[in-house]
Amino acid sequence: MKNNITYNLNVFTLPNLLSFVRLLTAVPLYIFLADLETGANRYYVLLFIFIGFATDILDGYIARKYNKISEFGKIIDPLADKAAIFVIILQLYRHEYIVPLYFWTVILRDILIFTGGIIVSKIIKKVLPSNLLGKITAFSIGLYLLLVILGLEITLLYKIVFYISLLLCYLSLIGYSVRAYESIKWYKKNEAV
């Protein structure tokens, strides 16, 4: 009986467990980011970012290699990523490490993509997986936030990553919108047949 539940729901898989662990890292990240200048807080933040990065790579690898991809995994994986990014960007913004333009661009992009994803999944009856542009954008956001946490705001690399990351945020939002529109159009066309 337990195996049927696991198989039918596809919730209790190792990749989903790893995504859940990554989701939980948002709590210590929030705590330690409250004061980056105190003691070892910066190192703890880097440790939890590394844990998040490692579990993200590992859960994707395991899901693909062992065919453990699930609809639940398509939800919790990006949710864990967005929770960690939200906590980091919120704390960095609150403590004036990043400018309002960057904060609002990333936050509004994620809200629009998340809300749009819910609407699209209700219409087409499945969750759209993330795409390459979205992954590259998430990587650029993560790299930018890492540079901020490391205190490298005065470097040329920081400025380059800042502008590339902003541009990718806008491009990926357009890309997700086009993809959502095409998916709904395809679904409605094939549903009518």
C-alpha cells in the first residue's frame, strides 16, 4: 500500500526530499543575513548557499538519471530556489546592500512567473518545467547575490553581472510569457480535436 501511494503521488522521492531540504535553508539564511558583519555570519550564509546549490544540482541529476521526475518535483524544486533567493534578496535589500531596481525586478519577475505558472498549469493540466533561459537567469541572480555577500561591490565583475542579470530577468519573463501562451494555444487546439 505504501509503495502505491509513493508511486501514485510521486512525492516521497529522494529528489523531492533534497528540494525540501533546500527549502528549509531559507530559515537559517534569513537569520544569518540579518547581520552579515557580525562574527561568522557571512561564512554561515555561504555554507547554506553551498548546501542549497549542491542539493539543487543533486536533485536534478537524480531525478533525470533515475526517472524520478514528478509533478510535485516540478513545483517544489523551483519553489525552493525562489524561497532561498527571496530570503537572500529581501535581507540584502533591507540592509541596503542592493539597490531597489534590482530588488523589485527580481521580486516582480518571480511573482509574475509563479502566478502565471499556476494559471497555465490549471489550464493545460500539467506543470511547465523550467527552461534553459530561466536556469541561466537564476544562475546570474545567484552569482550577483554571491558577489554582494562576498563584499565585491566595487569590482568590474560585479557591475557586469549586475547588468547581465537585470537583462536576463526581463528576457526570461518575456520567454516564459511566450512559452505559456504557446502551451495554452497548443493545448486548446489539441483539446478541441
